[in-house]
Amino acid sequence: MTIPAPVTKELGARRFVVHGRVQGVGFRPAVHRLATAHELAGSVRNTGGVVEIVVEGAPARIAEFLAALPGALPPGARVQHLEVHPEPVRDRRGFTVETGTDGAPGWVPPDVATCPDCLGEFTDPADRRYRYPFTTCATCGPRFTILQRRPWDRAHTTMAAFTMCNRCRAEHTDPADRRFAAETVSCPECGPHLAFTDPGGRHRPGDPVRLAAAALAAGAVVAVKALGGYHLAVDATDPEALARLRFRKARPTKPFAVMVADADAAAALVELTSTHRRWLTSPEAPIVLAPGRGRLPEAVAPGLAELGIMLPATPLHHLLVAETDRPLVMTSGNRSGEPICVTEPEAYARLGAIADWFLTHDRPIAGRNDDSVLRVDRHGRTVTFRRSRGFAGLPIRLAEGVPPVLGVGAHLHTTLCLAAGSEAFLSAHIGDLDTREALDAWEAAHRHLEATTGLHPEVIACDAHPDLPSTRLAERLAADRGLPLVRVQHHHAHLAAVAAEHGHDGPLLGMACDGFGWGDDGTVWGGELLALAGAAARRLGRFRPVRQPGGDAAVRRPVRAALAHALDAGCADEAVELLRPALRPHEAETTVGLVRTGVRSPWSSSTGRLFDAVAALCGLCADAGYDGEPAARLEQAAADEDLPPYPVVVTTGGRGLLAEVDTRPIVAAVVADRAAGVPVPVIAARFHAALAEALVALADAGRRATGTGVVALGGGVFANLRLLGVVVPRLAALGLRVLRPESVPPGDGGLPLGQVLVAGRRVRAGGH
């Protein structure tokens, strides 16, 4: 629609190009209202990942418009950069919202949680959208998950299949309406609809939400089609329903997230800070981990003091939570080890043996997008476990330009990263690449990432490990497209990802701590001190290597790591006695034999395996039900007070390394204390203190040897808030600038960001 603008004798014109979170958040309608209020002619349109504004009118009014723009933007908008260009005066008439164009490659609008205005509408019996579960407006609703290709326009989304009725079209074209130019606008007459079915897809008559709520109240497992895939829902207060879901999903211990109606309901279950509340009620609406109050069954989060809590992000979830009036588990709709389901056929096929009922709908999902997960420390800083719904599509601004590069990730917690110039785009969470379904999801995510960003790689970057599924995918993609393949060492990529997140492009020291990464020497790394400069990384220090008996079997059975570390520390007999209740017949003898012969038992400097060993010795975790479980249990078992560390010995490393942490005194002290009956919280706290002491000693050795004043902390171990809470201030006290993971996951979910940065540097330097 065009609004007439007055003609002035003295005219000027400007073109503004706005970068940031500017598409899918009601940006164009806000610009339209502001330009009209300032009596300016011109236009606004989406182009690529930016918004282009052309204004013409009195120069003073153009200046007023620009000054007022930041305060006139919708809540979800974020302006990162504004370009101002001269524009010819063309005696324009009126201000229009134009159809989008592809333009330059760029941003993808993320999904946005339901806004208060829409919440008020679909809970109002007098409103035509009362209880309509797809109520959205220009500032909220699905974006990334329905976008099929760029730019952000309805014709490029899965909403194109739904033709707007006359009333919705009137809202869509009325500049005074908050649904003006809203690409997702619909209503019960013209939009998507719900259905309640059995596992065979047969519909049940009645209100689908009320039927689903009744099923949940009766203890059933209900598969719910959400924004980016299916959830599996049960009553979080029902121990039998929880046990049923765990058994069917083959998920014995991994914690479930719980959805409640609002922040006050969340505060009844967990301890919330102001930062927790801010994130829970944010447009991103992630799962937030917070200390639990012990008011839900242990089966929700076995062995953990924290609970993952979330608020409804869609009208459907608001309705379901209100109708059930109880906390609901909302966990990923998949079988263990598989990606979440996104289509009805795969949901019925893969979830039919798990869910009793299905609450589904007919709006297709273009981009798989699981829930995001984050933690908040006592200072209000975050650590992101999973960067997905609400964040996927948003770029990470790089401090340096890179050629178009695709980073393919690793094996666990896989994501992709597509970067070009000064912007990098992390995909939504894909998951572990252990199944055919996961590999198919990887392919789909790759296609979606290219289609929605408009970027096409000229270089492929992968992990240096030769046998990872992602490496094979990268090799095939590079061969098919005739592109160069750059292999990046795992821990180098971890540290480069942290540097990229913080916009640091100079030399740095890096502490890389995780469970597994293929080292340059063919051994398993996971507790490393590296020096990074340009495209190169040099290993300066490490944790003492210990055999990993049985390879991956030691990851699944932390008691194996415990025996290996105890044997190395000279206290194997004592450890066997401590572990005896958890050991299988002949397991101790078999494990010791593997360690002594080295058969299927690679050397490993992994801090992740050290956590596993101590958790098993403390009786906290004999079998790991999910990646990182032993470390999570050990962290949350630790006493609150600060306790002295176990003995820390740092020696000159072998093979020319600057320093090596000798883990034997730590393990021997843990075994001795455990045998003496020292409480597990005390042992866990002293172990964390010792690990922090060791990391600080390694970094200090690197600082003194290289003179480098910046240190990055990368790898999944740094999701541990207790460890970060000690290490970061200690390193700062040494005069080091500390870069820690915050908005990008410290583990493998952030790895491809580091891959594209290192690959880009190598290509610029003329080598692969």
C-alpha cells in the first residue's frame, strides 16, 4: 500500500542498508510507519540478509528519521551496522513496502517466540483467533524453520501453500495494522490446522489440544509437532509416565527439559536469577539450566542438581500447557542417537513405538531446528550448550574476511558453518552422525543453509580425523564439486571458534579440553596447550597421556578410564576395591590387560576421560548414558565451598613440549580419600580445584615462554561453570585477556566455526 507524501521545494535523498536482525521481526512495517510520520517518500525492502531503505524529502526530516530509527524498531530487531549512501532525487511519491529480492548473500531470520499481543489474542474468547495455534504477527512466529530460500517473503516459505483470506490480506496490507507485511499471517479460515491422531495416522474427532491434554493427564506419551521438529511430551510430575518415556526412547539417564507456563511457574521449580528470567522470556526462548528445588521426580534429571526449564515458544505450546495446568516434559522427538523428526511420515515411522498419540499439523517444516540450551553463571554470563532455535540463521561477525568456506563439523553434536567475507552462519543443531537418518539430516541442513543464506562454498573444511562420518561427507562433497578440502586439527578448530566469537584475529594461547580429538601425532588429544598464530597452531603442553582401554568402549564405561588412570598412578588394587560394586565379571582383569598391552587402547591426554575416571571412582557414574554425563554429575556433586586442590605437578613435557600436567598425584589422592571415607562432595570440589590449578599453571608456562597476553578456553570441558569460575579470574590475575565460550558452544557444536576460520586463513596464505 502507498501513502501519499507531501512534495517539498528542497528535496534530498538517501539510501540506507541495514545489517543485523532485520528480517522477520517487523522491521519493514516499523520503517514504513516512521517514514510516513516524517513525511518522507521512498521504499523499504528485504534484499539478501539486509534491509534497504530509500527515503526522499526535506533533508532535515531525513536526519530526524535516521535519529529516530533506533527507538522505533520492534523488540526483536538488532541493528549491527548501518550503511548510508547518496541517492538521486527522483520526485518520489509515497512510501512503499516492496517485494524482496535476493540481493547479496546474508542473514536468515531466526524463529521468534510468541509476542504478548498475539498471546492476548488467542486467549481472548472474543477474538477471531481465539485458541488458534498458529497466531503470529510481524514481530513473532516461525522464520528459519519455514524459509525455503531467500529472501524473507511468504512466497519463499512453507506458508506459500496457504492463501490468505480477505480479512488476513486486509491486515497484511494495512500500514496501521501490526500484521502489515507479516509473511506468516493466517487465521482459522485460511491457515494451517491441527490434528490429533494415533500412531497409524488415523484422526480422532474433537479439539486436538484438549484431546492431547487429556492423554497427557492420563499418563500417555504424546508426540507434538513444534516449530523445528517434534517434541515428545509427558506429564513431568508422573513417575510412571517418565519411566515409560525413558524405556521407549532408550534414554536411561539423559535429562529431560520441562516446559511451564511462565517465569513464575518456572521459579517454583528452579532458582532463577534476573538473567535466567531474561533468557526464559526472550524472543529466543531457549531451555535454561538452573538449580532445581527438588519438586519434580528424580527421573526428570537423574543425578543432577540442575533442571532444564523452558517457556512456551508457540501458541500451540501455550495452549497445551494451559490446558494441562502442570509441568510438561518436552524432549526432542527422536529415537536415541537420531535427529528430531520433521515430517509426518518419518514421525509415524520412527516415533510410532514411543508415542501413544500425535498432536500434529499441516504446515511443513523447511529447516530442522531443535531447542537451544544454555547455562548462566553467578555473574550473569552464559555458556551455550546448543545454539539452535531462536539463534540459527543469525551470523557471527568475523574480525577478518574469509572466502566462501563450509565447515562440516565433527561427529558429536554436529552443526555446519557457512562463511564468506566477515560473516559466518552456524546451522541449527543436527546431532550425532551415527545413523543413516543423521547423515540424511546433515545433507538436508547443508542444502537449507546454502538456500537460505545464498552462499555457496569454494572451500570445504573438515576435521583432521580420517575416519569420522563428517570427514567422509566432506571428502565426497569436495570431490563432487571439485573444491579444495582443508583438514583442521580438532583442538585448533575449538580455539579458533572462541577467537572468532570474540572477534580476535591475533596470536593467542589456547587451552583445549574435551573428550576426544585426533592429534597431529596420531594419538587422542583432549587436554592441550596450543599457541595459535595466523593459520598455524603449535602444541606447547598437555595432560599426561594415559591408555584409553578399548577405545570408544572406555567412553561408554567410565570404570575403564578409572582403572587405566589408577594403574598409571600406582593405585590399581585400591581402585578395583572401590569400583567392585560396578565392575562386571573379569572386567578389571580385561581392562588392565588392555592397558598393559596397548591393544585397542590408544594413548590419550583427554581431560574428559580424567573426569570420567574420577566420577567412576566416586561412584557417580559407571555407565555413561550420554556424552558428558560423568563430568556433569561430578560438577554438580561438588561442595559449594572452596576447598584446597589435590597435589598438582607440572613437569617439562616429553617430545620437546613445554609443559605436562602429571595426573598421577591427583588420581592417587582421589583414590586415597575415597577409600578413607571422605565425602564425595569434598572429593569432587578438590578435584575441580586441582584441575583449575593445572590449567592455570599450563597457561602461565605458555605466557612466560611466548609473551602472548591472550588465552582462549575451548572444548566441551569448558561448559563446566565451576571450572570456569575459578580458571577465568585466576588467568586474569596473571594479566591475561581471557576469551571464553559464551554464545557459541564450547564443544563440537561450535567446532565448524573454527574450521572455516582456519581454512580461510590457509587459503589466503596460499596453502591448504
